Amino acid sequence: MPSARRFLAVYLTLFGYLGDVNAGTVLTNSNAIKNLPGAPVGKGADSVSPSPRTSPSGSVGHKLPVDTLQNSGVCTDDEDCGGDEFCNDARGACLPCRKNRKRCARDSMCCAGNRCSNGVCQASDIDGQEGDACLRSADCSEGLCCARHFWSRICKPVLTVGQVCTRHRRKGNHGLELFQRCDCGEGLACRPEKGEKGDHTVSRTAARNLHTCQRR
């Protein structure tokens, strides 16, 4: 019996030692899993996030500033360019008008006083009359201007004293009108209409909104 008790005591001692070793191994492996590369370390660790300028596919997006587009002469139509320029469809940019005997594809590519005939800018000897199609005021006869009418431009009379006019607060607003008027003639200015005293047929608000050509 004493020998059996000794054997049992030794067995229990060895069993307890092996249990402690296995427990330590499990804890070590658990810590190793937590510290694997790429795995989150904890709440206090810094996480790496993708750059805000990089798209999910890895491509970097670049957006041109609005001011750059406005100052670069970008255009979609001839009206986006100045009077001595035209819009190049291939480049989408305003280019200087082409002079006489230069190659062209349409009238608007030629400078004032020229038309595109057989692919070449040629001088136009006939000035446009009232109602004739035009590109610039230089294409119209004296006393007429080239103004928008629906989706085209025609020669219209320059405004005289007392005629209703359109006052433009900003230069370049002509392109927004479907029925554009010519400007007032020489020595005239577009000003609010002044109603006579005692005339109540027109309200003050309407009088302020109505502009006519008046002497300076």
C-alpha cells in the first residue's frame, strides 16, 4: 500500500506539471495570433487608412480648378469666344479668327468682313440688310447690328431715342437672350424710364424696370 500511494503521488505531481506547461503554450499561441502582421493590435493602435486622393482602384484623381477653366479659353460654341475669335471644335479652345485667303470650314472662322467660300476665307462685298443672317455687326450695313433672333443672328436696327432697350449689368449677357436688341445709338444711353408726375397708369416698379434710350 505505501508503494501504491507513492506511485499515485508521483503521478499526480507529473500530471499537474504537464497541465501547467500546456496552459502556458496556449497563452503563448494566443498572444502570437494577436500580434500577427496586419492584425489590429488594439484600440490604442494607429490604423492605416487609404489616402483621400486615392480611389479604391488605386488611381489618383485630379480635378482642375474652376478658375483655370475660365481663364484657359475653353469653349463649346463660337459665342463663348470674343468677337475676333472662333471656337475650335477639335481643341475646344478659342483661336484667333482667320484672315482673307486662309482655310476655313465655316463663316464664323473668318474675320469680320469675310465669308467662308469653298473652304477659304474671302471678302464679302455685300453688307447685310435688315433681317439678313450675320455673324458680327461688321457684316451688317450702317445703322444695323448683328443680334440674336431665336437660334440664329440677323441684322437689326440700332436703337434710337425713346425706344425700349435692355440694360446689361454684366458684359457678356447678350448670349442669354433669344430676342436680342441692338444697343442704343451714338450719344444715347439705356436708362430707366421717368414717368411724368400725375401719371398713375404705370407703377413705380414697372417704371424702374422699363429702360429706354435717352440722351446722355
